Amino acid sequence: MSTATAESFTAFASAEGESWWVCHTKPRCEKKFAALMSAERMAHYLPVITSTKTYGNRKRTHTLPLFASYVFARVPDELKARIYQMDLLARAIPVEDEPLFLRQLVDVQRIVASGYETTLHPLYKKGSPVLVTGGALRGLEGLIDDPANPSGIVVQVDVLQQGLHIAIPMSDLKLLPR
């Protein structure tokens, strides 16, 4: 059911005794897990994109999951244990706000179906800890200054109750766990 339409997501939402789960698979097991969901006739969505790479004179085209290691699945409550049967999952995360989740899933589906090139972009929040991954300051840790108008990071000097603002491209930053 990876090619589900907006109407079918709405239909999935109305089913009694089922819940949406964000299934975090083991590395590179997304397609196997989606195949398992199909075999079990459970509603699921694995958004995939096409990637073309050139190796010398040859071009290779691959379909890759948009969200590495994630498949979205609607599972009957009594069958939740079945999604762990092939040892493909690391964990299953319950969806708290199903109407919002389904709207966002439909948006993802529309974007994937549009054919536009898309890349993942982390959601930065003010004060989120980050690591500089490129340039002369590689390895430096700081905090996001203003995600609405990102212009860099702030490095704290606690003893002085001050911070240093550094203009660093967002592409050179990696979010750190809190």
C-alpha cells in the first residue's frame, strides 16, 4: 500500500482497534519490513525516492527510502506482536496525534509523487545543541541561535555569562541529542 492516496489515509484513520506506528527498522531493512507488512495485509507507507549515481561511464538508479530506517504502519492492536516476527524492527513508536500525522503523511506522499527533488532537513529549534561538521571549526559544539532566521550558532562561555555568536552555514551543522 505504498502508493496510498489521501482518501485511503483517511480511511485508515477511521478503523477501530488499529493504531498507527512509526516503525524504526534495523539498518537497511525498510523494504523487507514493507514486504512483511504487505504479506500480512497491514496498511503501511514507505516513501521512496529515486537516486541516480554515476560511476565512471555508468549510471545507476536506485530507489531509496526517504526516511532511512522508518516505515509508517497501521497495525491491528491484537497483531502488534506480529510486526516483530522477522526481527527487522528496532522499535515501534506510537503515533500520538493521528489526524496531524495523517495530514503530514499525505503531504509527504504528494511531495514524493510530484517528482520534485527533495532532501531531508533537520528541524532546528532555538537552543538545540549542534556539532560543527565542516570547516575550520569542525568538532566545535554550540547552540542554535534563531531557527526562523538561522545565521549560525552561539558558543557559551558560562564563567563570563556570555556567548560568542558564530556565522556558520546550517549545512555544516549536525543536531546533537539533548
